Amino acid sequence: MSLSVVVITRNEADAIRPCLESVAWADERVVLDSASSDGTPDICRELGARVVEAAEWPGFGPQKNRAIAHATGDWVLSLDADERITPELRREIETAMAEGTHSAYRMPRLSRYVTRYMRHSGWHPDHVVRLFRRGRARFSDDLVHERLLVDGDIGTLTQPLIHEAFTSLEEVLEKVNRYSSAGAEMAFRRGRRSTLAGAVVRGLWTFIRSYLLKGGFLDGREGFMLAVSNAEGTYYRHLKLMLLAEKPK
């Protein structure tokens, strides 16, 4: 059984090398790049990946589906540029493909927040479906927070996918801004609306859920930092949604 690894990129020069190196054993590595200006495509080609370039950016879900369309393997493993496959997870993936019991497989994800890999805060085990038979799954068309839609049953792997989600506070702030904008636009298209009071209440609830109900306090100072940034993301998403509704048509 052959395996295609697909990755979408946009200015991922700092992250893509360890990602592609962790799956150098795959039969095919396909990178769909969206107008990177930092040399990302050159790094990918240097590492032996096949690079497809696309100028426009339709959102995460549609872009990942475009990448899948370029895969030729029997199985597809979809990764983000900041994710890495460990040797232990590789062996589990190869066993799953050889047995072929399920149409797709979910795996736990261990994510880094600045200086700590988070074990609580709603970030762990954070199962994500990433391995699937080609032709049996596609991503939702969501601009952000896309999910894999599988035609068939889903098995569960035990070894974690390493996720270098945030290596600095600057990355956190940039992503809060970018994702809150995309989330507000997606919600607006679906007919949702918000208010200032709603933004405050939902932001506060997000902090309480992450820090207290999801055990963020067990992750030390990073647990508190994550709860605050989660709350900010929710607050700004609802503020932006409110302002979108007030724009002249």
C-alpha cells in the first residue's frame, strides 16, 4: 500500500523542513503552496517533495481538498506544516495501512504552546483524523477549523502526532487576529450575528472553560496564557462579526 503525504503551505520556511523530513519514508510528498515569498517551495523541492503552486487562497478546507486531488497513493496522510510524525507513529501508520481495517484513522495530537507541550486545557488528547484511503474522505469547505468528512468507519491510533502549534507569543497574537477574522467571516456568511455584550460573555466563558473546566491550571503558567489567548480569540471573533453586520451593503 502506497502513501501520499499532502501539506498546504504559505510562508512556512521556518517549519516545513522538519515536517517533510519526518515523513521522508512516504512514497510521495505533495506540497500545495499559496504564493509563498520566503522560499518555502525551494525548501520543499530540495527535500524531494513535489510542489504545486496556487496563487489564490480559498480557505483551509478547500485548499486541503485541492492538495488531496494531487495525491496518487492508496492512502493519504494530511499534515500541517507545523506537525511532525514520530518513528513510533510511523510504525503504527504502516501497520494500519497494511491491515486496512478502517477507511480512516484518527490520532492524538500533542501540541506545543510557546514553551510547553500541553497535557490539559482542552488541547489533549485532541484526536484528529488525518490518515485515510484516497477517495474515501474530503475536508469540509470551512475557511478555518476544517474537519475531515469520511465515507466509512474510523479507527484510532495511539501514538501522538507532534504539533509545534506556537513557538512564540508573536505567533499566538498573529494567529488570534487571523483566525478571528476568518471565523467572523464564516459565521457572517452563515447568518450569525453578535453584540458587544455577547462578545464579552462568550470570551469570559471561553476562559473559564479552558482554564477551569478543561484543567488549564494544571498546565502551569502556559495554561493561563492559553486560556487568555483563547478568550481573546473568541472575544475578537464576535466583535468582528458585530462590525461586519454594521457595514453598509
